[in-house]
Amino acid sequence: MRSRRILITGLSTYWGGRLAQTLEADDEVDAIIGIDRRPPKVELERTEFVQVADHHTLIRRIVQGAEIDTVVDTRLVIDSITTTPRKAHENNVIGTMNILAACGGVDTTVRKVVFRSSAAWYGSEQDDPAFFTEDMTRRHPARTPIERDIVEAESSVRDFAARHPETTVTVLRFAHGLGPDVRTGFSELLALPVVPMILGFDPRLQFVHEDDIAGALAHAVAHDLPGIYNVAADGVLALSEVIGLLRKPAAPILPPWGTGLVLPVIRRLGVRIPPEMRNELRFGRGLDNRRLKASGYRLRYTTRETIERLREHQRLAPLLRDAAGPYRYEREVEDFLRWSPSVRRDPDAEWRPTREQIAQLRRTLDALEQDPQRIEPGEPS
Amino acid sequence: MAQPTPDHGPSALAPADRRDLLPAIEPERQLDDWGFSERVDRVFDRTLYEFYYRVWFRCEVEGIEHVPSAGGALLVSNHAGALPPDAAMITKAVREEHPHPRPVRPLVENFFKGYPGFSMLLPKIGCVPAHPANAHRLLHDEGQLALVFPEGRKGSEKLYKDRYRLRRFGRGGFVETAMRARVPIVPVAVVGAEEAQPIFAHVGVFQKLTRLIYFPITPTFPHLGPLALFAFLPAKFRIRFLPPVRTDAMGDEPWDDSGLVQEVAHEIRARIQEELFDMLAQRESVWLG
């Protein structure tokens, strides 16, 4: 199925914003509608933004009103540095339930749901395999609130998929994203001048570049990929190797025993290590990304290259800090630019119908072909 | 949407054609995806292993031709010694004596991944945590040599009085792994490791205190402290590689037949035990061989 009318939840998250930018370049896509509680943080050309909390009746009205065929859910909070556990739970578990409720129903137009999840679903334990594949289960119960949320949200997605066999449901489990714009526990840790490690441990870690995050989401929109897919760059690096690539000194200062007791202390010193990273700094996590690669997606960066890009960015960051002001969403301006007839979108070209108008025309012609007698009122002539 | 199987083992969704989708090797990197460091391994190989192999244990190797030159194979050996030197000596034997020297990846207990220090060092010298999925990837997808001690810690913690009496061979998991990966099993018998670091007793209290897997009393431990890890008695080592057991001609999905799995495991155990007694009967001195 070709996705033409797409709803993106979590437009203001990094993932949602980048996906909308990617999809805007695709001429086959007729409409992109983004929803979130807060205004978007990236500049968007034709994506329409609706500010809405995740209440299912409101979202359902949007889905039905805009005849959405594909819902991309990028709203999951997978890192507890950005919000409180309570808010994260509300968003992750209740929010997912509401979005799925809005996608379901007998008369629904939704044919595809893409759910952004996290490799944190697998956890990080001593007896883990070195490379997780998608059909493995976790042996241990979730340890932290964020992990519990992710497991719970994914299980409700699985239930939805079982109840709606005609809908293509894709779950993408992302490794930690790294790049100039994405902020996670690991990006904060690796931004420190000296990177702390747990004494006696050198965990294997895997990341994914932010361009590949947007690319994989767009790939899932463009192709039918039912099931679960790990999204991680090629190559699993030891933490010492990562720190070496960043040309930083490593500080094995966290004690191997009683690590949990020391974390509040170093937090006072300004180093914040969220609870879900504690086990990862010990055992790490590797993913098998071969299923995604077999589906036709070509990852642009390996983990090593991702780290190299991050290093370039870290060098430039102090120089670029004040160069460009942050983007601010102004509803009036955006609405004017999108809808005012005075705005000249492409001054050199003569008049061309918009995609919206072509789609409507196509539908009218189809209706005429089936029933030549009937001409619906209100259709453009 | 695919339902995840309760099985935590090798993936049914990674068929043979996914082999070519394995990540390419990046020459710029110092470690591989398992955390193996050629540099660290070379240092160990040229110093400690070299010394123990040539001077201290004076290893003698038979039947090296039974180790295949290409493709995966699972080496299965008996296990002994508080800090078993047999893994390093078998690895070194393949590297020194084989016409096509290949790295051997010993599969080690998960415990080491959780213990500070070991967790950092062991992957760098080629050890891989023993997990069915890890073994499958090594043997089937990457076509490497893996070394497994089915006795596990029951082998290395056994007391000196029980020397050369093989413990139970796990639950036959190693046979199942080899069958799934469709690689041969090469049984290996090692004589000498039992005398190199004999264990006279275990101290439960200290084991709990240090959170080690066991706290043994050996000729050097604990009074020499951590140094005792590398203090072995100079026993003469003999390593005998036995003819491989093929697993690819046992039917379509032989791993589903748990009776067959147990039978093969039992057979391999019996062959190693028999070979050990044979080697011991010929041995004239523990130290001179």
C-alpha cells in the first residue's frame, strides 16, 4: 500500500519533526498532519500542525476528517532525562492506548501504523545474548519505569495488531540515537569532558545516527513491513572505543559494587546518569539489524561513523552556539504561508494545481467513471 | 506482526541467506563486534601463552588435522583447574600446530560478564559468553571455531581427588547448538590441567564475600592473592584432538529429537573419558609426561 495521507504523532519530538521534513520531499504524499502538545521545533513547509493532547476522540476526528491512511507514532519517551517518570508513563502507556483507539474501529481509514519503540525493550542483563534478534523475548522483568512503559506500550501495539489483521503494523526498535540534534542520556554522557565508566566494565554499545532514524521511519512509511525491526547501525563498539574515537579521557570512577549509591552523588556534580543506563554501562547491548537490512533499507552510517560525526559536531558546537537562533513556531505566520492566496509559492512557474487539488480531481473522475450520472455537489470543476 | 517465540535461543528468522548481511569489518577499528582486541590478544599470546605453552606446560598436540581448516566447528573439551589453563592452551595449539592457524573463541560462563575486571578483559582476548544465540552466530553465521566445556564450572571446581572423572555434560545444549549450526563437533581430551592447579577444598564464606563463582584452596591460592591466578604447577600437557562427529547427516531437524541429542552428548563424553584414561595409562610422570 502506498501511504498518501499521513498522521505523525509527536511532531515536536526530534523524530517526528525529522520524519515530517523527510516526507515533505516525497511528491507521492498528499497530506502530512502532525499532532503534539507543544509546537514543532523544526521548520516545516507543508506539514499541518494541530496542537492536541492525546485524547482519542479528538485524534479520531482528525483521522477521519483527513482520511488518514498511515499513522506514525513517534511520541514514545524512551529516555528519562527529558521528563519525569510520571509524565512519561502518562504519555507512553495511556497515550499509546489512545492513539491506537483512534486508529481502530470498524470504519477506520487507517491501513498502516508505524510505532517507534526502543531497544530498551530488551533490557540489559548479564545473561543476554551478544546480538538481540527481533523474535527474542526478555528473560527478566523490566527494571526501570521507562523500560516498563516501553514493554507495556509495545504489548498494547501487539494486541492492536492481533485485532486488526488488515492493518500493517510496524514496530521499530531503535538503538540510542546520536547526532547534533537528538538529546539522550548517552549524548549527555558523551558530551562530558571526561566520560565516567564503571570500574572493571567495558560494555558493548550500539548507536544509530539521527539521519538513519528519520530514514528508517520513512522507509517503514514507504514500504509494507509488518512486524518488529531493530534499527541500529552496523558495528558494536566497546565504551572505551567510543570514548577513544571522541578523543576524550575515560574515567573509570564508578564503583562496580554499590553503583546506585554513587549516582546521586555524581548527579550533584552535574553528571546525570538515568537509571535505565545503569545496567547498560555494565553489560551494554548489541542488536542484530539484519532483518531491517533484508527489508531493503541501507543504513548510511556505521556506529563508528556515527561517533566520528558526533565528534565533529562536538568540536563545532561551541562555535555554532549563537550563530542561528532556535526556530520558533508562529501559528499565524505558518497559516498565512500555507493558505493565503497572496503567497506566491513558486514565482517563476505558471499556475499549477496543488497536490490536494489533483487528488480531489482524481477522486471526482473515479466517481464519474463508476457512475457517470452522479456529479457530487461541491466538487471543484 | 510476528509473535515472539518464548525460545531465547538461535533465531528462526535468521536463515542462511542473512549471512551476507553481517556487518562489514571496518579496518579502522581496534575491536570487533564481540569486543575482541587483536592487539591485547597478541600481547597475551606472545608473552603468557607462549611461555606456558612452550616452557611451563611443554604442550604436546596430537590429531590437529581433525580441526577443519575452514568453516565453523565446535571443539568440546574436558575442563579442570581453578583458573583453567586448558582453554588458552587449546587456542594456542590450534594457532601453533594447525596448517591454517585460526582463532578459537572459547565460550565462557555468563558469570564473567558480570564480574568487574573479567568482564573487561575476557572479551578482549576472544572469550564469548556462552549463550545459544552467540554460539549460533559464531558457528553458523561467521563460520568460526568455538570451544566449549560442557562440564562448565562443575568441571573446574571439582576437587583434586576427582581428577579426570568427567562431570555431567550439561543438558546436551552444545550438541543442539552444533546441530542447529550444522557444524561438526571435535572432541578434545586434555591431560595435565588437573595437576596444574589442583583444588583441595572450597571455602563457602569467602566465596560469598568476594562474589566469585567459587573460592578454592589451591597450592598458591589464596595466600599468593590474585597473582595465584597465573601460578600453575609445571605439569606436562597433552592435548589430543579426536575425529570430528558430523551433525549434518543426522536428519532434517535433529535438534528436535532430544533423545538423539542426549545420545550424541553421552557418546562424546564417553569418547573423551575413554581417551583420557588411555592417555593417563601411557603417562609415566605427571611432570615429565
